[in-house]
Amino acid sequence: MRCITNVAYLVVLHGRHGKEFRPQSGLRQGDPLSPYLFPICAEDFSRLIALARRKGRLVETRVGRGIVSVSHLFFTDDNVLFGEASIEGANNMKNVIKEYEKVFGQLVNFDKSLIYFSGNVDLDTQEISNNPEKYLRLPTMCFVKLLNNWSLHFLSVEGKEVFLKSILQAIPIYTVQYFKLPISFCRELEKIMCKFWWRNSKTNKGIHWCKWSDMCIPKANGGLGFKDLKKFNMPLLAKQGWKIITQPHCLFTRALTLRLPGVVFRVLDNSSKREPVGELEKGKQLTYGMIFGYRDLEVEEYNVRT
């Protein structure tokens, strides 16, 4: 941590080097060492968790029959911690977090933190919260809040097109790569965008002169080139399918294989498609089954560029 606590800067003004000074907040944003700051802290946080596991204070989560065990997952500034659903387990987890905060000075925002329980946990132990603004971590109401911005009422047709394509349709990009969105959910979002497109600045209403599906046709074929969320969702899920095929030993593939032991894949001799042998339980929101459920669909239908 010496490279962070001993950092110093100087300002070059009119070709002259100013006096050196030391910032009080550590590294500045954009510093070459800044991208390495989180891995440095995350490594020590991981060691604290491992130490607590060895002392029996934390219990890791086991997948399937215990072949794969997970205690924590880190992704940039988002952390997923697994533990025992008990008061003692929660207190031990909180003590580890407090120890990390004391050492590194970073604070956890518990207002933005969530707790998920497995189906085996008694309802009396859980604190059930219902947030209608989010589905699969996708903020549905943020669409409405963005569209209710007064400045958007005065956009031209070209401005509306740019806003819909660059902002609204870009919000669920990350989500649609990992989850199959229900058709009703996709249609609700498309309804919001369609209403925004046809409304005028005076009455906030307007006549819908054509269907949203016609507006999703490519511009070269007479449409406007908007995305059909349902069709856009399917090809992006193929990334997870490719990961399952090419990385059979990664944690993601091993966990899903243990959870769905009856699903195997057969590679066709003259085709790159993988077909599942066996049936998946309906309603499971697992990428493993969703991706290969679309094996009969043509790539051209989704305007996928290769």
C-alpha cells in the first residue's frame, strides 16, 4: 500500500513545473495505478474471508453434492458473499466486513446492498422486501423516470431516435446477456418507448401510426432500426452457451452442470449446433437451458452480423 499512501503530484503550468504536493485522498481518478487499486484491496479482502473460513466463522456455499464450493465472488466494486443463513453467520460476516473497512477505509453502503435467501430458509428468518421497480436487477421504472424529464418533451424526431437507441435500449444490455426476459416484460418496455416516440410536446399524447414491430425493421428495408428486445435477447444469451462449451472447467459451467446433471450436449458432425438431450424444468431462469432452447431459430431472423 506504500505506492498509494506515498503518492505525490505536481502541476505543469506554462511549461514550468510547480511545487510537489501530496493528495489526502490517495490516487486521483485516471492515475495509471488506479485500475490496480481494487484488485489490491480485493485480494486482502479475499484473504480475510479465507481466514474466517479456516477459523470456522464463515461457512461457504456448496453446489450440488458439495463438489463445488463458493465463499465469495468479486466483480469490480460489486461483491457477492455467501454464508450461513443464521444470526451467528450474519454477525460473523458483518465482523469480517467491519475489519476490512477498518483496515482499508472503504465503507460498505448497506442501503444499496441486498440479501438473497435460498428456498430452504425458513420464512421467519428472512426479511422479505418487495421492490416493484426492479426485475432481475433491471430498473423498469427508470425508463419512465427518464422519459418524464421535461427537456425530452422538446426533442425532434431525430433526437428521439438517438435517445431511444443510445440510452433507453442500451440500459438492459448487460441484463439480456444473462437472463431470458419474459415476453410480457419486453412488451411493457417497448410500449413505454413506443408511447414516447409518438407523443407530441403539447398534449403529451399522439396517434400510433404503425406497430412497434414495423419500427424494428432495418432502415434499409423501410423501418427505423429499433431493437426488438425479445429477439435481441436470444442471440446475446449465446455468449453464455459458448462459455459453457469452451470453458467446461470454469466455476459457472461446473455449478450449472451440478445443478442440472441430466442435461448433456451432443455435437453434430456437420453442424456447429449443440442440442440438449433431456428436458429442463419449466420456469427455471438458468442460462444453461435458455440458450440451447433456441437451437432451431435462424440467425438471419435476428439480424446478427458475423
